[in-house]
Amino acid sequence: MLPKNFLDKIVAQHQQTPPFPATSDIKKLFTKIVLTLFPEQTRRHFHTRDELKAVWESIENGLESLLYSMKDQLSEDPAVIAHRFLDRIPAIYDLLQTDVEAMVSGDPAATTSFEVIRSYPGFYALAFYRLAHGLQQEKVPLIPRILTEYAHSKTGIDIHPGASIGRYFFMDHGTGIVIGETTVIGERVKIYQGVTLGALSVDKSMASTKRHPTIEDGVVIYSGATILGGDTVVGKDSIIGGNVWLTRSVPANTKIYHQENVKVIQD
């Protein structure tokens, strides 16, 4: 038999833990959203507006049900949040279409948008990130992080739902990319595998401050580069070479790379 004091400790944890929807239900609902938006991901296709309308109604009802199970942790009525989140879907879809376009045009190996949507881990991670980010903007706790961590487990790409990422974003290969909570990324940015956009310090007192870098429009960051710090800004159209360690801002149109283990800066 387990000791009584141990059982009492676990009972206390059960009593103190606030109600929250099952992780499996969260994954299932948001996977349904991705599959409904992108039939390339599934064999189930809808052929009429009425069919799709019914699906979206079931999604809204499902989200409301998830949120209702944690209603005490929300600042608004679950139905209001669910409806407002569904209103965000067209804009999220349009953003993802720009990401697909960036992948097709930016990767010589990509042949069609179907190939990108069906098989690219970068697209999968972005789809879940953009949905999670929309939910984060509705001030829903924890569910956004569960969604991006689910995508992380599937793709090896770790994007915090609080990060801000502009249009036409392309993660080439993608494995090992880390994008921190307060990162700001502009439009038409391309990053390669193993890139970290992180914080200089993990001090808990910095939780409410901007800890992660700003990457302006048109920047390319090659594999293994590490860019750290909330005050670090990579200027527009700059190129950051592979394995660069960067903790200070660089102006627009800068190239930074390593040559024989010596950093070379070329404006």
C-alpha cells in the first residue's frame, strides 16, 4: 500500500488544481481547424458552403465547450471569446497563405503549394503557432502554449505563442529553431535550422519585459545562428551567417558571418 501521507499529498494536489480541458481534446479540436482550412492535409474534403458552415459551427461549439471547462480562469464569457476567435480565422488563413508563398518561392526544392502544405514541418509549426497566437491575443491561458508545444513535438520547431511574426515567413528545414516569447519578426524573413532567437538572461524578474530580439523585414538568418536580447535589433535586409553569436544590434543591410572562427562584419 502507498503511504497515507503520500496519498494525502496527491489528494491535496487534485483539490487545488483548477479545472482545465484535456490536452487530447485541445489537440483534436485545433487539428480539425488546420485540416478544415487546408484540405491538402487530409483526405476528407467538403464540397458545399453548407457543409463547411456546419463544420465551423461545430468548431466554435467545441471551442466554447473547452473554454467553459476553464471559465473561472477567463476574464470574459467563453461564448464571446470563442466567437471572436472564429472571427480571426480568415486573417490567420491569409497570413498562412503568405507563408506558403514564401516557402514555394524561397525553396528551390519546393515544387507546389500542395507539397509545402502537405509535407513541410515549417508550415505545420506555423499553422499551429498562428492559431495559438490568435488565442493568446484573446488572453486565454495555457491552451496556446499547449498548441505550440504539440507542434514542437511533431516538428522540432519551438515557437512561443506570444512571439509576433509578420507575413511571408519561411523556416527552411526548421529543425531546432527556437523563437522566444517576446521576439518580433517583420515581413519576408527567412531563417534556417538551428537558429535561436532568445533571451540574454533567464532571470524570472524579467518575465514582463521584452527579452528577445527584433528581426526587421527581409532579414536572412543562416543555420546555427544565435541572436539574444530584448534590445537587439537586426536591421532590415541584413544577412546573419551560420553559427554567428549576436547580442547587439546591427544596422540595415549588414552582413555578419564567421571566417576561420573570426567574426567579420561587412556593412
